[in-house]
Amino acid sequence: MSATSGEAGQSGDTKAADLAGVTSPVPERPSAPEVADHVEGAPRELDRLSMAVVLAMVSVFGLAQGLTYPLLSFILERQGTPAWLIGMNAAMMALGLIFSAPLVPQLALRFGAARLAIASALLLAVLFALIGTVQSLWLWFPARFLLGAGINGLYIASETWVNQLAPDRIRGRLLGLYATALAGGFALGPATLAVTGTQTLAPFFLCIGVTLVCAGLIAAIRHRLPTFAAGESGSIRAVAPLIPFLLAVTAVAAAFDQAILTLLPVYGLGHGLSEAAIATALAVLIVGNILFQVPIGTLADRWGPRRVMVVLCLLTIFGAALLPALVDTRWPLWAMLFIWGSSAYGVYTIALMELGRRFSGAMLIAGNAGFAAMWGVGGFLGPALSGLAMDMIGAFGLPLLLGSVYVVLLVLTLARRSA
């Protein structure tokens, strides 16, 4: 995307970047398909083993996280906890994401991203053990805040590694694969509860196991993973003024993701759908999201990120407009949701792709930390604002608000394109 005045890239010395890692933004590529195959700081060949391990790590951890959300809600519901208090407890994880994000780049630079990711995985294993054995709501408030912090260490490191390992010519495809691995693992979490149940410690043991697997995978290939050169510096404060649009894209994607998962059931019930029909609709939306991220990234590699961003915004706006008309149908609704969720989330895949093309080294991990913070902000505000819109104007407030947000994103995308 062509940068606004606040997002202008700065070029650095190519030779120094190859030796020590780029600490200043890499100049943005033009969006035309005929752009160069390589940008400064990007590898020319893919380290397949390292990439496979990072993707496996993300997938198994996504499984643990996807299992935890409904598991803890079920337990609190059995304890007679009010719905608003269950929601507040779940929101602690988003706050953990927000407040820990500024710390991650400095910790990664000081101790190494691999050590930070291993420590984060071990912290999560301890927290899952604590939450499972001491099932107290008030203990879970600080524990879930720390879960958000632990999640950040893994997510920011893994997103940074994928971008650093990716050759520029297939960056979008690999980031789509990353999004698929994460979403696939997350989607398997609730399904796993059907096997483990929610009234024993079995799901907690599973969470502990997969987080320990994450730590083991990272430790096994830590010497092959990208590192930072001595003297590099980067922080959210330094990188944020260079990428305001990408940070906004992240918040929008998170707001949609959390609002639709939280409030589509309320929207469906308001239109007379059964719980089974709503669960099926959500499953279709999630499956579409899983399957379409790699094609979205591949198209971005070929067409350029701007064009794909415009298409994704248009599809999301169109889906929001169709939802009221299709909610009482079956196959047409499923077809729309199959595309709608993937297009709305796909803008985040494009944002990750652009971040990796513009930065490397410390500034890249700082950018990913900024993304994590904005994901927490969007995830916190999305359900709250959508719920308020539904209270004010009825169920139609959900698609109206979500569609309007993507209209704004489309306008900003086109404005940057013409800049």
C-alpha cells in the first residue's frame, strides 16, 4: 500500500541489514503485480523445517486456547456465576494482551525471542494447572490476565518468526498458512470438549500437555530461528506512528471476530433460530475462515495487498448487507457466512504481510506487539459496541455496525492507494 505521510518508510543500508537485521522500516513495494521478487532483509529460500515447527507450535497452542474459552465458561455457569461476571472474567485475557504487549519487544531483545516464547509456554502450563486445581472465580481474574500475557509472548514471537522466515515472493501464502494453522487449532478446541468433557481435570491436562509441547518444539529448533543483532532497538512507541493504518486494520479484524462469535448467537435467537442452527452457522463461518486464508495470501502475492484488501472489504460489507435477508434461510445463509468470516478476518492476514515487507528485526517484533495490543483493544470494544448498537436499534444493529466499520476501512484503503 502506498504510505500516508505518517507511514513513510525509511531505507537502510542493504549490506548492514543482511548482516545485522534491519532496524528501520523497509520501503514499501508498489502494489503492481510486476514488483520485485525480493525486499531488503527477506530470505530468498524457505527454511521448511523451522516454518513447519512454528506452524505446528501455533496449531497446538490454538487448540489449548480454543478449548479454554468455553471450558471456563461452562465451569462458571455450573457455579451459578452471573453472565456479566463471566464476561468480565473472560475480558481479563484481552486486558492481559493489551498491557503486556509493550513489554514483549524489550524482553525479546534482552533475553531472545526463543527464550521468551519458551518461558511464556511454561507460564501457561503453570497457569492451566492452577486454574484447573483451584476453581475460584476471584483467583481466575489475575490468572486469566496472566494468560493473556503468556499468549502474547507466543503469538508475537511466532508471527515475527513467520514473517522473518518467509521469502517475499510467497509471504502472503505463508501468512495465510499461519492464519489457517491458528484458526484450525482454535476451532478444534471446543470440539475436543465433546471427548474430554468439562467436569474432570482431563481438559486441563490436555492444555498443560500442548503448552509443554510448544515449549519443546521451540527448544528443539531455537538455533535455527531468526535472532536479533546486538544494538537493535524497537518499541511500539517507535513503530506505531509508521503503521497507523495497519494497526487500525488489526483492531477492525479483532472487533469483527469477537463481536460475531459473541453476538451472532444473540442475533440468531432474536430471529427464531434454534441453538443447533446457530452453532452450525458459526461452524460454517469458522470453516470458511480456515480454508480461505491461504488463497487470500496467495492472491495478495500475485495482485498486491491493496487490491485484495479492497476486495475483502467489499465482500464483508456485502455480507453484512445480506445477513438480515438471509438469516431465515439455510443454504444461502451458510454460503454467505462461509465467505463472510474469511473476508473479514483476511484483512489481518494482509496487514501481517505488509508489516513483514516493511520491517525486520526489532522493529518487526515491535510491530507485532502493536498488533497484539490492538487485537486486545478491538476484541474488547467490538462486542461492547455491537451489543450497544443492538440495544439501541434492535438486532439489525449488529450487521449495521460491522458493515459500517468496513466501509470506513474501505475508504481509508482507497485513500492510501491514491496517496
